[in-house]
Amino acid sequence: MKGRIMKRTILPLLAVLAVAVVWHLGAVRELPGKKASSKIKVVASIYPLADIVRQVAGDRAEVVVLLPAGASPHTFEPTPRQVGELGQAVLFVQVGAGLELWADKLVGASGNAYLKRVTAAQGIHLITGEEEHIAGGEHEAHEEHGEHGHGAGHDHGRFGNPHVWLDPVMVSGIVSRIEAALIEADPAGDVYYRERAESYRQELALLDAEIKRETAGFRVREFVSFHSSWPYFARRYGLKQAGVIEESPGREPTPREIREIVTAVKSRGIKAIFAEPQFSPEAAKAIAENTGARILFLDPIGGEGVPGCNNYLDLMRHNLKIMKDAMGAGK
């Protein structure tokens, strides 16, 4: 599996590297991040991180997101244009934990010696393969024990699960790291960034309280998802990921694995299979046909112009509404 992902990722990057050489030889470049408008440039790997940066940076930064709406970060192939964007940035905000296997080569291709990287997963105890099917309730003691985990599942053996942005409490800590990086890059905006970061942390606290209220009323507390995007959310709010259709991106489930998921869905009263718009739902359809469960789409990434998912707060409320429809009281 790892070889398939690396081949899909590294081979296209070789072409990007070649074009990047031409880009740098032919372009007249200003200092990274410096424009006539005096805004600094920040590049984020995925849309939720880009929106979080925008909430803190306000009108003092131009924020560019690499991953297009509907694409998967696991199989994303950067373009030469995006190499150029990174070449003009002062900050690159990424999830880390193995989500963006293409990031190191992209940063190298940019040739930007001034670029500072902010890694959202840094300093967070990452859920490992063994922990991905455990219900919540023990997370408080495990959140600050380092970036890398151990174990299997969703190819998380080397890194642990990277989907930390789907826990709003963890995002509050990520906001603080972004705040510090922006202040370092643009000291003149110190007070501005601090005020906006604090205001956004308060909004995240309200979101957390709202999700706690809603999930407390869920009658069904276990779910099956297309791939392992939701264990941090589940751990935070006392839910349980009972099964995953694709343990690793791009690896279709075996007939035996499908049978095991079908058994789990039937025996545990699971009412819906959560697919994702970034992946084909065919395997989810097969399970739904054998269980009577509905297929509903949770979106862990969202994007510009995606209805109901235009910013991080709306994205999380959108997914909460879908979960409530499948797992809420009276279902």
C-alpha cells in the first residue's frame, strides 16, 4: 500500500521539480511574502487549515490553499503553479503526521529559504491503529505526548492518525501555534493577531459545547466510516468508530473485511454508513445493500464554494447535522 501511494505521489513530483527549476531560472522573484499590499503570504495544505489561518490573520495575510475541493490529500499531486505559490510564501501550514507525503519535496522544489513550516499535529498524541476503535472518555490524559504514534490501520503505523482538525478542542491549540507563527513572521500585527486568535478560540469553545449537547442525545453511539477520519471526534464526544471500509487510502476492502463490517452493522444497530465526497462510495454501497443501512456523506475537508462547508465552523456543524440524522434520538 505504501508503495502505491508513494509512486502516485513521488513520480508526478519529479515533473514538478523539473518545471520548478525552469520557474526559478526564468522568474524575477521578490522576497517571499512581500507584495505591494504589504500582506504576508501563507500557504495551507488543506482547506480547514486555510480557513483557520484566515480567521487569525484577517486582512494582514493572503492565504492560499493547495488542495482543491473534492480532492484527497493522500493522493494529491502539486502543480508547478503551486510550487511558485510556496516560493513566495512566508508560512506553510500543514497537518503533518504523514497526511501530506508530498510536502517535503514540494517545499524543496520551491527553493524558498525563508519559508517557515507550521505543523498542526506537532505536540499532539496521535491516535494509533489499536486506539481507532475505542470509545471516548480517556482523551484528556493523552493529548500532549508527542507527534508520532505506533500501530496499524489506515497506514498510520509510522505516524498515527492525522485527522486532528476534526476535534475542535485540538484546533484551539492549533490556533495558538498559527498565532505565534504569524506574529513571528509579521511582528507589526502582534496585537491584531492575538485579539483575533482569542476571539476564534471562543468560537471554537462554543462549537465544542454545541457538539457535546447534540452528541449526548445520540441513541446510536457507534458508526462505520469510509476511512478513518473521525476517531478524534469520536474520542472527544464519547462515540465509537465500529468499522472502517478502507483501512488505507486506495486499498479496497477484501470480501472478508466487508463481511466483518456487515456483521458489525447488523449486530450493533448501526443505521448509516458514512462515506466521504473525496472517495468513491462503491464499497459503502455494497455494505448498505447487505444491511439496510443508509449511505450518508461526511466531509472532513470541505472547500471554497462547497455548500454548508465554506469555513471550518460551518463544516463541523454540517457534519454534526448529518451524524444527528443517522444517530440521534428516535432514529
